[in-house]
Amino acid sequence: MPIYTKVLPTQPNDQVTNDKIISLAKKQSVVFNQVVQSIVPGITTADLADIARVAANEIGIEFSFRRRFSFPEDISVCRNHEIMNGIPKRDSVIVEGDLVKLSIGTNESMSAFCTQNWTVLVGSKKNSSEKLRLLSATMKCLNSAIKVCTPNTKVSTIVTALNEVAKAENIVLSSSFVGHLIGQEPIMHPQFVLPKGLFSEDHTLSVGTMFSLLALGHSVKPQEKLAEDKWTVVDRERIPSVAFSHMILIGSSGPEVLTSTYEN
């Protein structure tokens, strides 16, 4: 177990930034839902990116990944063993039984950022018991952690909550892709992960703190590698994974979940 030599309060965003993110989360959820509802066998991952662009233009929000990180596309779409940063492609055709992971990030004038991840099992649920178990277990991890996101709670307590449920559900959570504070930058510290070293700093959640809380679940410890496109992170053994996240604001009485949940 790590030894925390210092415990610091998180730095909350100013109210203007939080108000921008709250508005972004509402609009982004509309875009996200339109993309989720479009995930059917036969559609390509590039088609989903096109649908996202049309929806974002109609509602008036700007994507972040391309402009902020030089990602080749506006959204990330991963299938099955693709873990993160999946580039939408015309030849990537979604089929029955796929696990499709969406990641969408938006911003307002590059001064306030919002992001979310979600996973959909495509088509019939028959013969998909292991995929359904992984989906359910990963969602349990996220929901359990949200419950302890209260003022003055330590970040290490939230990470422990995530991993205790993962252990009970016999899954492994990613330590490479984790939750983090968000505000005037798309990724801010601290991140929601156990430190690698013996000694580390911990943080307590201040009222007004905004963050993306992520659970990325694997059935076994992942063997990550970078694909030939130099962006997509995949599992060497081609084992699928799932991801869920929410934007969370710490209010005076507890967590406020700003993003939506989705059903396909």
C-alpha cells in the first residue's frame, strides 16, 4: 500500500468555468445519445463520426480531440480489443456482437472542457454472457465510486472503491486510462489511480471540483500495444474491454452527475 506523505485539497474551477462545463455536458449528452442510437450492424465507425459531427453542428458545440491533441478524427470509436484512441475508418464495419467503445470530448472556446466514454454491445445479447458480465461489472465499479464522491473524500478512497468492486467482480481496471480533474484544460491533476511508487501525495475533494470519473474494465490483465496507426491502443491477445465514464461535480451535499446514461 502507498504511503501518503501529504494530503492536499483539490483546486476547484471558478464558477464561470463550471457553468460552461455544465452546459457542455447537457449538449454533449444529446450528441452522444444520437451516436449511440446509430450503432447497428453494418454501419462503419467513420459513419458514426459523421453522425457525431452533424449532431454537434446542429446543437452548437465543438469537438476537442482533433484541435487539442492533434487526434486524426473528432471522436474515438473502438471495437472489441481496441482499448482507447480508436480512429474511425470507412473499412471498420460494426458487426453483431461487437463491443463498441465511444469517447467524445467537447469544449467551449478551448477554455472549458467536457468528455465521456460509453460502451455498447451491438445486436442480440444471445451468446454474449461474458461480454454482458464485463459490462455489468465495469458499470458497478463506476457507480460504486460515484457514491463516495463527497466533499473532503480522499481521491485514494475513490480509487479504492473502484478497485474493490473490480476485485469482487473478478475484472481488472485499467491503470493506463483513468479518471482525472477537468476544467480549463481537458486533463488536469490529480488523476484517479493508485500511485506506482511507495510514497505519494493524496488529495481531498473540494466543493466545486469537476472531474471525469472513468472505469475501463478488462476480464484479465491487459497486454497493451500501439497499433500501426500510432494512435489506437489495442490488446495484444485481442481480448475485449469496456469503458464507462461520467462528468462529476462535487456539490456541497454530494456528487452531481452531469452526463447521461445511454441505452442502445
